[in-house]
Amino acid sequence: MFSFSFLCLLAICGCTFAYIEIPQDYLDAIIQDKADESSAGEYNYDEQGDDWTGTCQTGTNQSPIDLIFEDSKVVAIPRLRFYNYDQALQTPLVITNNGHTANMVIPLTRAGQRPSINGSLLPGDFEVQSVHFHWGSPHTKGSEHAINYQRYDVEMHIVHKNRIYDTMGEATLHPDGLAVLGVMFRAVDRVTSQHYGLNKIFNQLPRIVEYNSNATITGTLTVGQLLGNIVTGEFFTYNGSLTTPDCAEAVTWTVFPDVLDYPRRQIAKLWNLRDSRRMPLVDNYRSIQDTNGRDVYYRVLQ
Ligand SMILES: *[C@@H]1O[C@H](CO)[C@@H](O)[C@H](O)[C@H]1NC(C)=O
Ligand SMILES: *[C@@H]1O[C@H](CO)[C@@H](O)[C@H](O)[C@H]1NC(C)=O
Ligand SMILES: *[C@@H]1O[C@H](CO)[C@@H](O)[C@H](O)[C@H]1NC(C)=O
Ligand SMILES: [Zn+2]
């Protein structure tokens, strides 16, 4: 009886008073993510990263690259396996404008699990950490990778950390530290399917226009919903790097050639964000890097 009336009270209060308690462990993860982000120092996309230094300049396994079907090794690769991708995450989720992207640290599922992936050519089990986006402008395409020389409007990155490393900082020191899934979005005027999960994120973007602002997402969201209806059985995979400083060569990349059609009016919300200089945060993608003879593998749908 008590909990019932308490819930009623919450429901009534929810209309006018939107304070939501954020669990301490999730708050700590957000603070850590922010610290990791600022440890890279100041950087911007004025030259699409061509002015970044250190490994960004000297590395030979850098990302993004042009993914070309004809140049890739089409071999039998185990399918990518997703765990707890269909499980509702704890809420609220927090989405932040960190000056370089709209970033969301992913909490545990309601059952206390961390969604993860393995299979493919992944060297281990990789746990979801965060999701963010790269985009262009009303006149430019903003994906980082190109597929058969073509770039797309938006590229979403779902970042995972190898379970054997305790922190993101430690993971970036090892070639098997991270696994990132890249999903291309195409801005369309008419959609054939609704993407309710992505809409929950994009609907909050007008609240995080300014640098360092954040917004919360409530309700039911799974990591799998972020993939929309794309085919995950077919993908490119290769060894590369973070596409932001310090460009650590710690990433097994998986990029899906199937493109997610998403409303232009939703994508336009990304173009309205601002950076720490209060300038439009647009074209936050790094230029295409040299493959340097690296193997790029392609898995065909079986
Ligand atoms: C993949 O991850 C799942 C869930 O963590 C685990 O149960 C399974 O043993 C892993 N599979 C392999 C081949 O490592
Ligand atoms: C969100 O922004 C508010 C206002 O600046 C700040 O007090 C709060 O700490 C931020 N929350 C998170 C989780 O970063
Ligand atoms: C990444 O590099 C490791 C070590 O050289 C290699 O075993 C693995 O097959 C590579 N993975 C991909 C996807 O190229
Ligand atoms: Zn990224």
C-alpha cells in the first residue's frame, strides 16, 4: 500500500518536478568518461584532425579508412554475438554535449548486466561503455568511414571495452582493448520504419545544444534498439584506432554496410549543437587515413 501510494505521488510529481535520482555508480562512470575525454586535451575539427599530434600523426593503424569491398578479404567469419542487447537499461540515461559529440555513457541493464559482444574476429568479450555520433552539416556528409568511397550523413559509434581490462584508460594501451561498432545513417524525408530507441536520444538533443549541458532519458531503452533494423550479419572488420585524440591503436572495428534510414528532421538536431567555443558543432569527423596495407575482412551473410 505504501509503495503504491508512493508511486502515485511520483507519477503526479513527475509532471511538474522532473528531478530524477541518478545512481552513484552510473554517475561515477559519467565522471570517469568526462575525465578520459578531457585527458586527450583540447582539440577540434577545424582541419578534420589533420592538425592533431602524437599517435594521430605517427600511427600506422589509424581510423577511419575507406572500406572497399573489392580490396577486402571475404572469408568465413563467425557471426557477431550480442548479449543483453535486448534488455532494458537502467534509467535515467544521461546524454551530454562534451564539445565534440553527443555522448551517452551506457548504464547496466535493469537486471544489473552489462551488454556485451563477442564472436566475429573479436579477441575476447567486449562490454558496452558508451555511444556517440559523428555528423556533417546541412551540406556535408559526416560519417568517418567510407564504404566503397561513399560517405554517409551520420556515423554512430557503440564503444565496447575488453572485459579483461578494468578501465577505458587501460584498455586504450592494448591492441585488443576496444571494439567499436559503426553504423551509418542516411537522412531521409520519409521513413519506412520508426526507430523509437534512437528517437528517445535524438528528442533530447535540443536540450544539449550548449557545451557541457546534459539531459536525461527515461522509459525503456535497449542497446539493440540503437541498431534499428540494420542487418548485422554482414560487416567489415579491421584493426584500427580511436578517431579522436590520442588516436590509440586499440580498436577492433566492425562497420556495417547496411545503412539505417533516419529522418532528416531528427539528424538536423545534431547540426544545431555547439562546441566549447560556442561555435556550431558540425563536421565532427576525422579525415580518411591510410590503410598501410592492413587487412580488411568482410563477412557475407550466410
Ligand atoms: C561470449 O560471451 C558470452 C556472454 O558473456 C559468454 O557466455 C560466452 O562464453 C562467450 N563466448 C565465447 C566464445 O567466448
Ligand atoms: C548535468 O548538468 C547540471 C547543470 O549543469 C549539473 O549540475 C549536473 O551535474 C550534470 N549532470 C551530469 C550527470 O553530468
Ligand atoms: C588484429 O591484429 C591481430 C594481431 O596482429 C590479428 O591476430 C587479428 O586477426 C587482427 N584482426 C583483424 C580484424 O584484422
Ligand atoms: Zn566515434
